[in-house]
Amino acid sequence: MIEWTGEDVESNIQEEEATVLYVQTPMCGTCQLAKRMLTVVEAALELTVGTVNLNYAPYLAERYEIESVPCLLVFKRGIVAKRMYAFQSVDFIYNELQKLDIFPKK
């Protein structure tokens, strides 16, 4: 995962065909567990996940309608294609991202 600032988030969303953004806060235990699961999914799908600490970019919560953390946002051509709050398992996250059909198939 790559740590992004709020400005990095905006530029990556606009420049990339598909962008995966993990929104978290460092003191959130659930966020830390979800981050470990996402690291496995990131390697399995060979994609790059950007992560942002919502404490340093609170305006993103309103802009992208983030209700709580952890939150995984998947953007397709700058538009939110998927918003996830439940990180049930590595397999669940992997399958949910595969359903979007925006990442290269293996």
C-alpha cells in the first residue's frame, strides 16, 4: 500500500482508469486488521492500493460520502464504482474486487 495525502488521492482518481483507495485512521483496530487483509489481496490481484489517514484529509469524508472507517473505495474513471465497509475475509474482499471487472485477469 502507498500512503497518500488528500492531494495524491485527487490526482490518482483523475489520472488512473481504476483506483483503489483505503480510508482509515491509525488508532482504529478494525482498520489495522482490514489493512492486513488488503495487503494480501493487493498482492494476489497485483494492484496498487492507496491509503489515506482520514484525520489528515477530513474533507474526503464528505466528498466521497464516507460514513465510517475502515472504508475501501474503488474508482472507475473518477467515479465511485464500489464502497466497502465490511472486511469479512481476504477471500470476500478478493471476490468483491474481481466482480468489478476493472482489474487485469490472471
